[in-house]
Amino acid sequence: MFNRSTRPIRFPVFRRLWKPAIATGVGGTTLAIWFEEIIAFGAEILALIFLTIMAGVIYLLDIFIFKSRLPRREDLENKNDPGAKK
């Protein structure tokens, strides 16, 4: 006696045709759209990551460039400054 653990599918046509339907029909289009959406999402995430990295680089350059404009300790201790008020 043959004993099945799963119920048979009601429509055996679907059992034979689901792979070609996915490959040529709506399933293929759906996979293409999903693939496009995944790539777009990945591009947005990469843009956010690179934006924070570039902001950090610009901030560090700003610190290094404008650090030279701060007065040095020797400049503040020098009393013979020609531009100082008398």
C-alpha cells in the first residue's frame, strides 16, 4: 500500500507549468524589477556612506587649513608687537 505524506496538488497543470511561467512571464518581469530595486537601494546606501566619509574628510581639511590662522603662543608672549596699542 502506497501512503503519501503530502496532499496532491489540485491542479496538476500548475505543477508542470510554474517554471516556464516564471522564466517567460510575469515572474521574469518581477525578478527584473526586484533586481532593479535592490540595486537602487544599494546605490542609496552607498551614497549615504560616502557622504559621511566625504563630510569627515572636508571637516579634517578645514581643521588643518584654518589651524594655521590661530595665534601661536610665541605671538601672544611677544611684547614687541608693532600692531599692538600703546
